[in-house]
Amino acid sequence: MQKTAFTSSVKIYLALITALLILSGCLPMNSPEASADNGHEAQPAAATIEFEPYYPADFRDLLIPGELVWNREKSVSLNTDSFDGGILNFSGRVEVTSLMEFFANGMKNDGWAAVGSIKSKDVLLAFTKGNNSCMIKIVDGGPIGKTDVSIYIAKSK
């Protein structure tokens, strides 16, 4: 007899928990109705984190999309009295076409001239700025992988 009472109590508790979960999902946390209840203003729907583009410390005329993360172990930088250069590697979940447009526009805005490109499975973009050169290789990571970007830059002082 106790087992039946225990079983029915568990069923009641599960039914109550399920009902609470279902009912709590009916009102979004950032809706105007929800904010009126808790005394806070509603947040805009686009409250997602936006990644700001940035310049690497050693190359102040090479704009990098904020969605790309620097891979230190795959990068190398060389600075001498007459030369700055290196291979910078980044990765992130960004579409290849979007990266091509970003680099084409960003490099142009920073005074680089596009001198060539190769588009196949991978993309290679080439730029010059006076005696300086920069090549950007973009490797598509596919639908579940991260896109890989390698930047080969050589700048004379």
C-alpha cells in the first residue's frame, strides 16, 4: 500500500514539474510583458555579442575580423632593423565569401592594392603596398569546421 502512495506522489510531482517547465517557457524573458512584471526594461532582440575587427600588435595596417581567433602556435613574427614580417594564423566560424570581401575592403582602406587572387577550393589573395607584400590564404572548414586563415606578410622599413 505504501508503494502505491509513493508511486502516485512521484507521478504528481513529475506532473507539476512538467507543467511548470511548460508554462515557464510560454513567456520569453526579454518580452515587453516579462519586463513589465519584473520592473526592468526589455533588452533588444539583437543582444548577441558582436566581434569588433582589430589590428595585430606588430601590423597596424592589417585589419582582422573579430570572429577570427589568433592561433599563436601556428604563427611566427620576425622583426629586424630593416624588415617586419611573419606568418599569422587565425581560425573561426566565418564563411569564405564573407572573409574575401572583408579582406578586399579592409586592405584597400589601409592602403594595400590587390594584385591578384586564386579561387578554387581554397582562396589566395595577394596585396602590395609600396615595397611591402601580403598574401592571405583562406581554407574553408566546411559546414562543421572552422575556416583557417594564414597571412604571409613582408614589410621593409
